[in-house]
Amino acid sequence: MRANALAFIDQHGAEAHRLGWNAEQPFGVHPEHGFLRVEYAGALMVNDSRVTGVEKDRIVFDRFSGYRTKPGQTWGPPIWEFAAKGRS
């Protein structure tokens, strides 16, 4: 997961930023429970697949997509903010 997240930043980060993606949408986790609550998780935090592209409303993986327009989605803080608070 970490390697894929870093590859996403290197290969697609500028385009994601240009398209309006914020840090929570690809990297978010639940503020108290981390990865245990996937309804708060960003697209890169719920799988370990390689990103092949980024679009306005989705991140494209090898075999599926992660969308930022899911009805009722609540985004948690980015993983680095969660980790900085000493949670794991």
C-alpha cells in the first residue's frame, strides 16, 4: 500500500491536484479507527493495487476504480495526520 501511494504521488499527484483532489480523498482514514472503517477511507487506503490513471471523479486501478463522488461519503484525515497522533 505504501509503495503504491508513493507511486501515485510521483506519477499522478500533479494531475490529481490539478483536477481538484484533496489529501483526504485518496489518503483518508477514519479519525479514531484508522483502516478498520472503510467508509471513511480514501481510494488508496482500501487496496494495494497500482494506480493506472486519475480522472476528475475517479482514480483508476488495474481492475477497478475508486470514486470521490460516493453519496454520503465522509472523508477521514490523511494517513499522515492519523499517524502523527500516535494511532495505528
